[in-house]
Amino acid sequence: MSAMKQLHVTELSRWLSEPATEQPQLLDVREPWEVVTAGFPGALNIPMGAITARFHELDRNRPLVCICHHGARSMQVAYFLARQGFDPIYNLVGGIHAWACEVDPSCPTY
């Protein structure tokens, strides 16, 4: 089984700003209303409750970063996807809230 890793928002920001490196898939596991409130550009939204039915939509050949509001739901989804063989897989520590506070102040908090 692959291991889920923790990724800090500043690490993700650096990763996304280096186009020469393989870019990760961004999976936002929040509810649609949360994504409308504070979206993460480029992220695919599959709510946590739908992940077991929809994880086949993800590319197993690319790194995957799971995102939610504070990092708890995304960690559960990342563990689930690691058990399905996704590797490498990361949980965004602190979620979109940490992203808004530490990386992108234009992103709303809620």
C-alpha cells in the first residue's frame, strides 16, 4: 500500500509555481457550496461522500493532492485513495483555510 504524505500550503505553492516539475492533480473533497464560497483554482471537486463512486475519474499516474476546509476530510480521502493504490498522494495540511491565511489572502475564509 502506498503511504499518504502531509503537504504544507507553502510547499504546494512552490510546487505549483514550478511548471518544469510534474504538476499534481488537485482534488477538492469539499461540498459544492464550499467550493463556490472559496474555490481552489484548477481543482477537481469530488465531495468526500462521492469519492468511492467517482475515484476512477482521477489519474493514477500523477501525484495527487487532497484538499478540504481544514485538512481532516481530505486526510480521510487521502488514506482511502492510498489504499486504492494512488501514489504519491498528499493531504494539504490546514486545507483551504491555511491556503487563504498563508499563501493567498484574496481567497475567502469561512
